Amino acid sequence: MDITTQLLAGFATAATPINLMWAFVGCAVGTAIGVLPGLGPAVTVAMLLPITSQVEPTASMIFFAGIYYGAMYGGSTTSILLNTPGETATMVTAMEGFKMARSGRAGAALATSAIGSFVAGTIATVLVTLFAPWVANAAVQLGPPEYFCLMLLAFTTVSAVLGKSALRGVTALFIGLAIGLVGIDQITAAMRYTGGVPEFLDGIEVVLVAVGLFAVGEALYTALYEGKSTTSIQRSGRVHMTPQEWRRSWPAWLRGTAFGFPFGTIPAGGAEIPTFLSYATERKLSKHPEEFGTTGAIEGVAGPEAANNASVTAALVPMLTLGIPTTVTAAIMLSALQNYGIQAGPQLFTNSADLVWALIASLYIGNVMLLVLNLPLVGLWVKLLQIPRAPLYAGILIFATVGVYGMRQSAFDLFLMLGTGLLGLGLRRLDFPTAPVIVGMIMGPMAEAQMRNALSIGEGRWGVFLERPMSVALLLVVLAVLLLPPLWRQIARRA
């Protein structure tokens, strides 16, 4: 069956009334969450994961994809009107977008952001449609040594590269790896790190930890340290662009997409790098450099927003084809698949083809929905910014509590959720990244299994990782990721 036939079958599934309803609700909820400062798709998906556990898998994944996508659209509204990025990937949008808003051009900034997100998201979805099956076919040829080295690369990039401190990122990763080891060893059936607690025999639920770290931790942090903060909202005006602004925006959209998609497909940990690269490129190529940093340049909004959304879409490629999440939201979506007994990886396109192609088709549909939701209804989203934080985060805690208790009707789970919430509060307060905790917890057991399988193939010899060209190449990339940034900083310091 060729790609066109499979995609049409995916549209037939995604276009059913119930799946369209889930896609629309996901896009609307994601946009609203993206608009509200301090929240993000990871918090929302983690909070709703227990509640949607009884929903059919395809509908559930379409819903979460809508939230994931919508939050990227909505986050630009907060960045432009409040100078408050909801996600680190929208920090660059705030740099020029807020200056445009202060100079009375908020409508143009919001328009180029929404249309650029649509253009980049659509192009990236087409590329996912074309390349994801090819990547899955190629991944079938990989053995345990290559998979372990690939996961080692993901660990390295997610924890050591994008955080402010490599040591803090690695520490957070080891916390996640340690949590992932709790329970019964799948190979030897030995109990590990259970402390005699019966509830730990089956391991610690990823959903529970995700809800605690993100939803509860974020609510506690906001209540303790940000509860009294106030922000001034810039007027959005009519969302439109002049012909000149159109001419300045479309090349930036295409360049931003070219930056964002490759970075999303590799285990590099997010959209921060391509958005900064896009901003630097637009600033260098712009015919109006005097607008950057002063009145606001529209290219400085168009390019990074396109790079952000292209990267977000491309992150589905390694998640679906290799089972490797490159963002924390993708990691939580991966845990949702595991809750349904579905294992992401090369066989997913064979064993669960209906789900995969319905999910890809829903991205096309969601892009159109989000464009309709964001351009005419921007005034409605701005009104969400007037919701007081106290009832907002109180509602989040209620949702989190009901969802976690509903999984197993266990009071122990609630105490564990609160404990991980306090851990999330401590990590946030001490500026430790939380994404490596979830990535380590989900991928740790998988990496352990691949390492054991590789050693079994090599009859106990660690040299098996150096006997295959692909695993050697991946190990060299890991070393480059670890060693090149410090060397570059040393060279720059001396220069």
C-alpha cells in the first residue's frame, strides 16, 4: 500500500465526527493553554492523561496532538502581547513581537505568527508524511547496539546541551533513570529499589510522575513565588498585514521551516536552537536592520515562529519511528501510547498503521482548525489573560487529583503525586530542567534492555558497540556533543 492510499485511509479515520470533535477540542484547549502564561502543552497533556485513559487510542492521540500543536500557536499571543513566553521556544518571538506591539503593530505580529505557523506546520506535515515511513523502514535494520547508542545520544542532547548547566541536566536525567529502575526487573524478575512497598512492584507510573512534576509542581511554584505578579497587556487591534509585510514575511516563513524541520527530526531536545538560528539569519538578511531591537522587525517574528512549528511537527518523526521523544510533550505522548499497550518504533507503522496515519492526517486538519481559531478569535484568547491565577491553578490541582485518583482509586498514588510535585517545585526553584527526568524515566528501561541485548549478542563484550559502523558513528556524535561546546566556549573566551 503506497503513502497516498495510506494517507487517504488516515483522513477517512480522522474525519469521522468523533475524531473531528477531539481534534477541535484539542486545538481549542491547546491554544487556550498556550495563551495562559506559565502553562504549556506538557502540563496540559500530563494533567489530562489520566482522564482520557478510557478514550479510544486513536481519538486520544489526535486530542493530544491538537493540544501539542495548539499550544505552539497560542504561545505566540502571550509572547507578543505580554512579553511572557509560555514556552522557551517562543522566547525569540517575544524579542521582536513585543516591540511591534508596543509600537502599535500587534495585529501584524499576530497575523504573521499565525499564518507562518500554518505554512510551516503544513510543509512539515507533508515532509513527515513522506519521510516517516522511510525512517521506519530504515530503523528496522538497526540492532540493539545501534538503538542503545541512539538512546545514549538522546540522553546526552536532552540533558547536557539545551539546559543552562550540563551538570544540572545530567543530574535531572539520573533522577529519571533511578525512578525508572524501581520495580521488578523484566529479565531476572528481581525486585529493585521497592523499599518493601507493594505499590512499587509494578514500577512507578510515568503519568503520575508527569502530573506531579508539571501540573502540581507548576501550581506550587506559581503560588509560592509568582502569585502576586502582574502584567500589562498590549492592545492587539485588527489582525492583518499590509502587502509590504506579506512580502517581508513569506521568505522568512520558508527559511524558518528549513531551519526547524531538520532539528526536530534529530534527538536534539526541542525548538530552541532553530528559532535562535532563524532569528540570527533574519537579522543578518533583513533590509531593515534598524527595526531589530527598536520598533520590532516582522521578519524577527515570522522566521522563529515558522522554525518553532516546523520543529514541533518534525518531533513526531523520531517519536513514532524510533520511540525516542525529543521534547517533554512528545515523551508524555509516548507514555500515553504505552498505556494503551502500543509500542512506538519501526513496527508501529505495520502493527498500528491505522492509528499512525489517522494521527498524521489529523495534523493537516488541525492546521486548518488552528488558523481559523487564531486569526478571527484573537480577542477571545486575549480575554483569557484576565483570569486570576489563584482559581486557575486551583482548577489545575483539582483536575490533577481527580485524574490520578481515577487511575487506580489509590490514596497512595495521591501522596506519590504530591511528593513528585514537591520534587518538581525544588527542581524549578533550583533551576534544574524537568524534561530529562521524564525522558530518563521513559527511555531508561528501554535503553537498559537494548544494552543487555547488545551485550548478549557480543557474548558479554563491550567491544560490540565498536564493531558496527552505525554504533561507532553515533558514539562519535555523542562525544562531539559533550566536548565541542566547552571547547567552543574556550576558543571564544580566548578570542
